[in-house]
Amino acid sequence: MGRFCAICEKHRGAGELVGPVIFADDLVVVTHQPLGKGSSPGYLFVETRRHAVTVADLTEAEAAAVGWAVTRAARALRQELAPEAVFSMVTGRSVAHFHQHVFARPPGTPDAVPWHDTTSWPERPRLDEAGLIDLVRGLRRRFA
Ligand SMILES: [Zn+2]
């Protein structure tokens, strides 16, 4: 048995990180952030299916799959939400399993709100259960 990994656990459908799946194949898994933590619409994660720790550990096939999924995710967010911008980052500071954040900046976000931290804006748009289901349905169609 390997060491516990919250993202491997998530891919098995367990743990607090589990969110609705937008796309999944043998190489990558794309999900929306679960409700809670003041979720705003359009916060996605692109993760390798395999337990690769950092971007430098990806195989060529994983790297290609991640690139495709990130691009597709950004376009899907743009089409579904018409955001001010779509940003993406890889930090890997919290969980040592490759994951890339891809997220929408809501229209009208004040300039003072940091690009990487929309949750610091108290008036940001929020998601409820029904809104999340609708959004995920739309995003899935953009991956089909
Ligand atoms: Zn893992």
C-alpha cells in the first residue's frame, strides 16, 4: 500500500475533495470544485489519473492529455459563463498529486480582487446545488 493521497482517494469517489466529474479517461480527470468553501461558478481541476507528483513527473501522453483537457476546460468555461477571464495555475502546495486549477473570473470582479483568489470577494457569484448541476451539464457537453 502506498501513502494516503487525497486526490487518488477522490478518483475512487471518496473524501472531501469529491466533486462532479466533467470529463474522465485513462489519463486525466476533470472535475468541478464541490459545493462548500464558498464555491463560485467555474472552478475546475484537471488531474492526472495516475499518481504523478509534479508537472515534471508527467509522461508524454499525460502531458498531452493535460494540455488538451486544460484548453477544453478553459473554452468550456468561456462558453458557459462568459467570464471576464479564465485563469490557470499549477502550484502543488497542498496535495502531492498533479492537479491544475482552471477557473473563471466572474464578470464585474473588482480590480483589487487578486486573479488567483476570487473567494476573497464577498459579493462574488455563488453556486447552489441546482446551479452546479446545470453548469456541470453544460460543461460536459463542451467536452463531448
Ligand atoms: Zn494520488
